[in-house]
Amino acid sequence: MKLVRQVLSDLEQKRFVGREKELDIMKQKLNDSNDDWCLIHICGPGGIGKSALLRAFQWTAREELVFFIDGRSFTQPIHFVEAVRLKLANAGFQPNETEAKPPGEEEAELINQVAQQRGGIVLLLDSMERWGAALEWLFDKWLPLLTVRVKVCTAGKHPLDEGTLSAFEWSNMYRNMRLAPLNRKEMEGYLITSGINDPEVRYAVEQFSGGIPLALSLTCSTVLKHGVPSFLGGDQTQAIIASMDRKLFQGEEPLHIKKLLRAASIPWRFDQDMLQWIIGEEITQEQFNEFCNIPYIKLFRQGGYCLLDAVSKWMNAELAHRAPETHALYKQRALAAIERRWTHTSPSDEERKKLLRLEKAFLMSDEFMRSFYFATDRSGFRIDAASKEHIPLLRELVQQFFLAFPPFQNDDTLQHTFLDAIWEEEPSSFRVVYHDQDVAGIYTFVPLNEITRPIFAANPVFVTFIQETQLQEKEYLIWILGVKREFEPELSSVIVQEHFSTGIAGKLVSIIIPIEGPLESICRLGFERIPWADYISAGGIHWKAARIDLRNDELFHRIPGICIRMGTGPEKPDPPSKDTWFGLVKQALECFHSLGFDLTLVKKLGSLLPDNESDNGDEPLAACIARRITVRLERMAGGRNQEKLQARILQLFYIEGIGSHETVATRLGLAMTTYYRYLKKGIGRLGDELLR
């Protein structure tokens, strides 16, 4: 009969996904019986899956003798020696009682003997960053005692330091292997194995976790424990982020490091000058070097540094939640620094201008844009012209693409049937993205001219757009793309960054897409929504349209800054449905202290609110909306008992931010079911009040 630990081990094996490349390297180096010897060191931040990878190798090497030693509690060499002795004893090997020897020598001799008899032994040594004084002793005294039949793989947050190891003559005897987050295909495999099959839920979990295995595991557990509606509604987000914060840092990082981490989560990339500008304090070179040496930071490919994508996302969300005013101030300072650099950039320095366009776009982007299109790891990707042989693959990938992103439906407009016609007339419209030698994806950027416009006029999605527009110079259409999920989100980042850095410069560019999220995001970055060109297919897929004209303008200046102001705008649109309006009000409450950064939301609210108050024309629109919300809450607080309680809930949770929903319910002495009922009614009441 199985023991519980065996059941847990089986479950762990079942849920392990990806890392095939790393496992192949480990098998090649650690299972080799010849005299070649190289220490493999797996490194990366907490939660990236280092221990899981060591365990996975242990499972694949069942016929080998493998000792897994977790050194998180080691502080002295004797602790390691005792752990080795215990592993040997459990495997049936006891050292001979001989004359006294230095600590570890008998154990090393016995390991060598067993390795000779068994054809080899593999030592897997985990949590190296916690070994303290035992680490130096290990490399200086103990590992050199082993024969080449004893293979060693270590793991820790930091890469092995070349300077330190060279002092022990370890040059060319080790290999650092840094783990990256899981790609979307690997995440999908984990989620399906965990029992999460709904594509909408998988998509949300993938987006939130950022491919960090620990975050993926925590999020899956949350979904299975609290239910899908709770997770999709955002009720559990802060709890997961707080849990990740505890597990990632475990109280290790000093307060000044945590402060710099929060500041570094604001920009896309940073250097010492940028961080000083953001926090408003001087940072010494020693402090900056110490900060850049923590495992959550990596070199940025074009100079400077950046946080790991998922860590940046969580730290940014945590700062916005815990200290919204500080978050707003940091963002404003970062924008000022980027604009200052743009001002001092030579007009002929196109490479620097490309980077600054992307830095400003990242800063002013919403969470969707940041998560999907600003991945910082683009190594190995290159863009080239496509050939006709790529069209069948694009046709296949396009159809998969529709099912992988919201609204998760087949393309009933059959866009792939127009590929051949466009290829025959404008083959330069097709671009292929390679990762090393593999095709990672293909996309289209089509010039709208006398030849291509008639083709799109026969395409149901583009009929209205073509009929309502005239032939213009330098006009292009962002059309369809196909991606292999194992290269996401880096591939989409490559394509979008190519467009924003230089691809759309000097052009009139239109886009009509059915995927939920991207269009709303780019309309925060200078694109203008053109709803008259929208199309709703027979299957209910809503294709949304937008465009931007940069033929006589610079994208850097078209990306809005922090603040927008009241003024005489277009006529008010038709009133939204109640559900839509209440959803907007809830969004406004959720970002109450940073409304000025959500340009799209502020514009929507400003266009719908009645002009029946004496607003100051010089007052920022976000501030005006916040003032109106405050006034309405005060009015509700002076009403009947139910309205008073509703106003108090909104005030404590959204405005004062005293804690979770459970904290507010406890403060007010309410059962959770009663609390959520009053919360929902309170948002509805506030929405009604705002429209009066």
C-alpha cells in the first residue's frame, strides 16, 4: 500500500510541466559515465521552479543513485556532513570507523567508493543561497575530494560568482543555468492537469501568474478553493499577491531594497539616474550595485536593468493597492524623467528614440498591455520577410489564435481565406518571426492601396471601413497574425514593440480586431477609436476598429501624459446599460486614488456624467470625477440606514482601503453574504446618484 508521501510525490510529478531543455542538459551532463565533469548550477528567483526541476530529474533517474539534499537550514559545514551521512545510511551505506579525519572526508571517500561500484552518483544540492559558511567550505574543501564519477547539480537564487569560484580554481568547471518563466503552452498543460479546463479561466490565470510556477500553483489553488467567479471578479488578487510577496522575499530583503523594488516596478527599464529621479533621493553606487545583484533583476538588452516581468507586475500592483499616492507620484516622476531624456536626445539618434517611445508607452499602458506586449526577454527573436511556404502555417495558426484568446470562438468570418489574394498582390505584407531557427509566428502589415483595398472590400469585416474611407497615402492595416503558444507572450511583445518603436512611424495605420483587450489598450497610447467601422459577425464576434495618423506627427507626443482636463467635448453619447455603468463606477472606485492614470476610464466617465454642476474648467477631469464620487458618498451617508451602511462599506474598502472585504465586514459586524449584498447595492446606488 502506498504511503501518503508517495501519493504526494506522484501528484507533484503529474503537475510538473515544461523544462524539457533544462532536463535534457541535466541528463546529458549528470548521467554521463565518462571522465568529463562539470557542475550544473540552476539559478533564478524564488518560485521559479528550481527545486521542482531537481525533483523532476530525480524522478527521471530512478535507476541511478541520486541524493537530494536541501540546505535551507545549513549554517556550518557540519550540517551538510550530517545530511550526507543520513542519505548514505538511508541508502544502506555506512562509513568505516577509522581514525579521526576532518569533517566530511569519510563521507566523501564512501561516496567515491559507491560511485565506483554503482557506475556513478548524482548529488542534487538545493537552496545554496542559505548555506552560509558551509558554501565556501563546500567549494574549497569538500567538492575537490570527489571523483569525476560523482556528478553535482546545485540550485540557488543567485548564479555562481565567477570571481569567487576562480579563487578556488573552478574556472570552466561549472555552468550557470538560469530558469525563465513557463511559456503559455506549458502553463496550459499545468492548468489542464490541475482540472482547470475553461479557456476563459485558463487565460486569466496565465495572464495573472506571468508563468512563475509558484504563482501558477497559488492561483490554481485559489480558483479551485474559492471558485471561478471570485477569482475572475478580482476578489482574491491581492491575497495572492501578498502571498507571493511573502514567499518571494521571506523577510530577507532590507527595507531600502523593498523601496527600490517598488520604484523599479514603475518603468520598463531603469538605471541609477532613473531610480533616483523616481524616489527623489540619492542612491550611492554601492547601494545601486547591491540592489541590482538581487535575483529578481536582470540586465535589459538595450542597457540598464529591469525587473522580471511577473515580479514587476506584482510589485506595481502591491504599491498601487497599499500606497496609491506614492504610486501616482512615482509614475509622474518616471514620466518626467522619460520626457527629459527625449528632450535631450539628438534628432538623428533613432535607436534612442525607439527605446524612449517604448518606455513612455509602457509607462502609460494598462495592465493588459504591460502583461502581453512588454515582455523584456526577447533574446533569440528576429523578424524577416515571409515566403509563400509560410502561408499554410499562418492559415493554421490564425485559426488556433482565435480559440486561444477572448472571446474563444472560431473565426466565422474566415479571414484565412483571404491570405492567398493578399499574398499574390502584396507579399511584402507578410513577416515571419523566428526564434533561433524555428518559426515562432507570422503577422501581416498590409499597405492599403489601389490593389489591396478591393480585396478587403470583399471581406465582410472591412466592407464598411473601405466604403467610408478614401484612398490615402502611406495608409496601412494591421490585419491578422498567427503565433505558436510556446513562444508567448514574448512573440506578441516582439511584434507590438516593433510596431510602436518604428513600424507605424510616418504612416496612417488602422486596426480592426476581435480579440478583447488590445484595442482598448492601444487607445490609451494615441490610437483613436472609430466605432463606425466596427463589425459584429453572425456568430456574435465583435470586431473593433481604431486608427492613428502619424504621417505628420510623432508617436512619443501622441501618447497622452498623466493628466487630462475638463473642456467642451463632443455631445454626450447615449446612456449605457445599467450593468455597463455600474461596472464603470466600480472601476472608478477601484482606482479612486489614481484615476488620472486611467485615461480610457476617465474619458468614458467624463462623457457620461451630466453637466449639472459648476465644474472648474481648469480642474483635471479625474479630480472632478473623484470629487463627485466623494460628494455623492457624503449624500448617501446622510440618508436612510441602508444607504448609510452602503456608503460606509464603499468608504472603508475603496476610499480608505483599510483591508480586505473580510476586514471591512468584520469592522461593521456583518456576515459576508450580507456584506456582499450591501456592497453591490451600494455601487448601484452610487451609480444612480452620479447620473442625477
